[in-house]
Amino acid sequence: MSVLETLSQPLFWPYFLYITLVLAAVLHMLYQRRTPQNLMAWLLALLLLPFLGVLLYILFGSRKFLAKRNIPEIIIEPTNTTNTNHTQNNSLNHQLNQLLQANQIASTTHGNHSSIYTDATNIFNQFMAEIEQAQISIHLQTYIFQLDETGQSILNALSKKAQQGVEVCLLMDTIGSFNLYKNQKQLNDFVQSGGKYAFFQPLLKSLFNSQINLRNHRKIYLFDQKTLITGGINLSNEYLGSPASQPPAGRWQDVMLKITGPATNHHQCIFNADWFYTTNEKPSTKQPNPIPTPATKAESIQTIPSGPDIHNDPLFESLLHCIYNTKNNIQIVSPYLIPDSAIMNALLIAIKRGVTVSIVIPQKSDHLLFDIGRISYIRELAEQGGHIYLDQSPMLHAKLILIDQECLIIGSANLDYRSLFINHEIVNILYDSEHIKQMQQWVQALQKNSLPYQPNDSKLYRLLENFSRIFTPLL
């Protein structure tokens, strides 16, 4: 058959277009240096779902921003509080500090004071108190903001402060806060009071530039640029509120971290970058000088952002380094557990080294697909000697990792591919012995109120578990 005859075949051009699109997608994946798990999952989707797989990749396949002009990479500069001698007192602290600096995140700070809260009512009271006390600025960044009873109370308090002349900026993720995004009239009174709001990655914008998959999952709540509230909590009834506003099913288990000190400057830097990317405006207030804290409570904190706007993958690298350097025990609390192959292998090797690996996850989370996707990983960890606990509360949403007696990792990131490689996230690493002891006791209480994982012995069920593992990197 001649070339002209081949070109005239009715199926030639659709087939040629399909192959071209698949090759373009593969080249894009190779350029972004994806994990083998994710690469193979997308290849299967492209081959098994002709054209539909390509469309899905265009919409949801991006892991980093497609062009540097879309957003600058966040580079965290060192503060004048960093003390090299102090950092070297803790070997893991020192090693992570070097790792973060290599990733252009010089985020180790000293002279901080922090508190950890696990009670939803106490968290709400602390949050409302900080709003009330703010005199200059309130900068809030969240994934979910719902105008239920709790959300409306927060919005009313923010409107009141805006009327008083306080700069109030509210940044929400479009997908996470979709109910509010599609009915923005509910924010009219807030705007009329002088407040500002924005939605990260609006739908039309993110659809056209293939960034709809790049969600902002960070929780950064800054007051007068000197007090920070962060962790896993979103702003709705499920997470925090007064006893009278508690939902019928009960509140979710979560953790809040409150920080004063130089670590707040790094969070302000990240908020400013996200706000500027979304609004093309900069918050008008100036960065304050670091706040001195008592020498008896000079805590070291490392702030680690991750996401499409961060150079390389410092959070993933830090977690991997911590797991490989654990000597005695690892305690993990995560609502969604779908680790990539590197993290999974590190945990399995830790178990073989004699490290006690304990993981607390919800009996049933709020995402069925994640519950299905996690099963094969849970089984493998349990079969190798890991301890898996199924929490019985309405929903366990806290995200934290305890490494020996050395450090506590706490923030917005889950232990899954989406949090480690796609979402905009932020965590803090604490080295304070009192906080480590406090959270060890909290995790032990969770374990006592949990059920031990019992694998299903059905061979068919096990086959389905392993089959689901093929596609879990796409969740």
C-alpha cells in the first residue's frame, strides 16, 4: 500500500492523532520525573481508555505548573534566628536542616513558642480569641470554608474586624470550598465590611491551563503576622465549634498547632505568594520583626511547604529520611494511607530492622475510593509486623508522625501520593520533648479506642485488593 493510500484510510488520522497525544503525554510525564508507580498507572489509563485517558491526563495529570510564568517557585530565606550550634544538638534536626537548605528552604528557626490542641471546642475558642485580639491583619488560607454555624460565626467575626480597619484576607480552595464558590453572594456583607477574599484555581482558569488537579490544601491562619494557627483543621462544623453547634454525628478528630515566633514569618511568606498568585495583589501590611520568646521555651521548628510551587519534593525527601533514620518506633496518624513505593519500602524495611511501626487510620473515611485503595498497603504492612489500628470516631482527620523521641511532624499533608506530590501542603517539624510526649499520649489514647486491623482471608478479595493498587497513584 502506498503512502497516499495509507493516508487516505478512514482510521489513519484518528489513530495518528491518538498516538501523537499519547507520546506527548508520556514525554510530559518523563519531563516531570514521576515515580514509576504513577507513570505506569497513567500509561495504563492512556492505553486502556483511548482519547478519554488523554483527556483525563490533560485535566488531572499535571504535577507541577506547566510554565514558570504561572507561579514563581517559593524560596524560603534563612532568618537571623538560626543558630548552627543549636541545630547540631539534635542529629536528625541537623540532617533535615541540610536537606531543606539543599532544596532552597532554609526554614529552621529557633526561639519559637508553640502549643498543640486536640479538643474541637478549645480549638474554636483559640481561633475566635485570635480574631478578636488582631489589630493589624488577619490572613487566612484554608481548603474548606463552609458557612454552617461555625463558619458563619467565623465570617461574622472577620467582618467585624474588617469594619475596624484590620486587613482581612481570606483565601479558599475552589474545589474544597465549592459550595461557597458557586454562591459567592454569601460573602457580600464581608466584602462591604472591607474584607477581601479569593478562590485558589477557579474552575475555568484551571481547566484551560490543565491545573484543576493542583489543589491548595494548606491551612495557614495568621493574626497580626505574629501568631499562627495551622495543622489539619478546615473551617466548618466538622472540625471545630462551640458545643451547641456540634453536628449530630459528632466532630472529627483533628489537631491544631499554635505558634508564635520567627516560624510565623515563613508561613507569611507562603501565604503572600499564594495570595499574589491568586489575586495579583500583595497584602498591604509589612513583615514585622521576629518576636522574642522566653529563653526557657526556645523551640526549634522546621517549616516544610510542598507542591507545584516548591523546588523539588522536600516534604517527601524529609519523610523518607526520617523513616530510614528511625531507631526504635514510628507512630503515624493519617486519614488517607496510600504511600508511594519509596515510602512503603522504607516502612517495610524499618519493620525488618526491628523498628515498631504503628499506624492509626479511620475505620471508614469520608472518601470511599481512598478506603478501597489503602487495603492492600494495610495488609502488607500488617503481614510484615506493622501495627494497624482502626479508629472508631466519626472521622479521624489528624495528620502527624512521631519519630522515636526526636521529632513530631504535624501539618496538612496526608500520607498519600496526592499530598506528597500534587497538592499544595505545609507541615512543621517540632523537636520539643513536651510536645512529643503530649502527642505520644494522645496517639496511645487513639489506639486504645481503636480496633486492630483484621485482613480478609478471601483469595478473591485479596486479588481485588492487589488489582486496585494499580490505579491508586491516580487518586
